[in-house]
Amino acid sequence: MSDPTPLTDKKFASRVDWNLMRTFVDIVRAGGIGAAARQLNRQQPSISAALKRLEEHVGASLLRRTATGVEMTAAGKAMMALCEDMLESARMMPHQIAQATKRVEGIVRIQIVSGLVSVEFDEAIASFHRRNPEIHIEIRVSPWRQVLDALERGEVEIGVGYDNGVRGSLMYEPLLVERQQLYCARSHPYFGYRVSRFNELKDEGFVLTGDDEIELITQLRRRYRLGTEVNGLAEDINEARRLIVHGVGIGFLPIYVAEDDVAKGRLWPLLHADSEPFYDIFLLARAQPARDTATQLFWDEVIRRVRAKQRA
């Protein structure tokens, strides 16, 4: 039997029971009517009746029963997207009202990897401060594993960094793709020369970044026996750059961190562009539904700018 023609009702918004939409979302997220009833501690017939009333309001079937639960129809997928938008708007309402009435105070605690270069992140900080001058912004710098650990322990609310896996306790939003190069100083014999094979450098003295070294770089070094001769160590990217610039050894650095020194002839990129290792840098937070208003507003400011760049 085909679905009835969907209703076009100018009074739909005033007639529909918004709780029916909430119940529909609960059914979809639970994977079935029975599962939703158990989660909500309600009788299954009442959940089924709520779904039926919503379908009558919109004039279309929203879900199909399957052997494993339910699946959304085309109308159901459209309804789910709209419901999620409405729920997100409702969740943000107290945060936005607090911001509009200038009643937002507090601290946003952020932990980031060293040497981070992100126009969107910097613009978000500036815009956020202009709109919320009473909120204190605290930034800590640490190796990437410590960023993840601090988030999980609740020591900070927002992180920016790398992860070689996925921690179920965290949520990840791609912020940028970072590339690294292998650099030497002007005084180094390889200055002005591009390396075609990594094993040419296996006997060179290196500057390493210790616990701050990206897993991808560590694997690359070990594969080609790079860095067995360690001339310098600095877990802050900017201090590693300082050691490389002054000829202590060659070493990997993010391209944006080194570009000014390259332009001024103090550093030389040894690798061809197609050999540069690259990886994602993420905006990170704990995977929990509730955040304080200050943190939520800052998170939304960064996400808005990142997604605007992606659409451009």
C-alpha cells in the first residue's frame, strides 16, 4: 500500500505536539519502538500511538518495521534531520540567551599542541572575546598525548591536537590538515639540496621532539632509521625550530611553523613536496551532552568558522 499524499498545512506548527517529535527521535536513536519504550520507561502501545499521531500530522509514513527494529523512510529521514536541528536549537537556547543578555562569565580551559597555526582558531578566539569579554580564556600547551589525557580527566574542556586512534570518551571535529617537512640550517651541507631517498639521511644528527612527535613521523623515522644520532631534543615545536635554525641538527617541523625561516633563508626543506607526511589536527572535547555556557559558546564559534571555510 502506497503512502498517502503528505499534507501541506499552514497551521501545522500550531497543531503538532512537539513531544511527538521528541518521541520519534527517541525511537530512531533506540533502534525500535520496544527499545525506546524500555529506555523511556513507558508502555510500548503509548510509543506506537505517538508515532501514529505524528505520521497522521505529516501525512506520511516515517518508519518501516524490520526484522531488527525500524528503518526510516525518505519522509522519516527528512523528519529526523529537522528534529535534530530543533533539538540542537533548544539545547543552545539558554547559552544564546545568556550571551545576548551579557550574563556569561566563567573560564574556557583549552589545551593545545605546540606550534599550532590555524587562522580559524585564532579568529574564533578574537571574535569570542569581543562578544564575551567577561569570560577568561586559559590556554595550556603540551605534547599531543597529554592533550587527550587532560580532556579525559576533565582538567580542560577543549583540546586541539593529533590522535593516532579514536578514544570513545572524546568527540573529534577536523580543524585542519597539517603537513611536516624535514629541515636543515643554512650551515648544513645539505642546504639547497633535495633528498630523494630517506636512507640518505640515516647517519645525520637529528633534533627530536620527544613525546610531542606525531606517531606518523615516529613510524617514518623508524622505518628509515632516521634520528638514531640525536643531537638535540625539545618537546615544544618552537624550541625544536630554534635548535634546527642554529645548526644543532636536522629535524621535522610543521610547514607553517617553519615558513618564515624558509622565506628568510634560515631553513631549507629537504624533502620533495610529494614526500611530505600529513595528518589531521582535531578540535577535541569530551563526548558528553552538557557543557557550561562559556565552553559551549567557544566550541560553537570555532566550529562555525571551520565549517564556513569548508563550504567556501
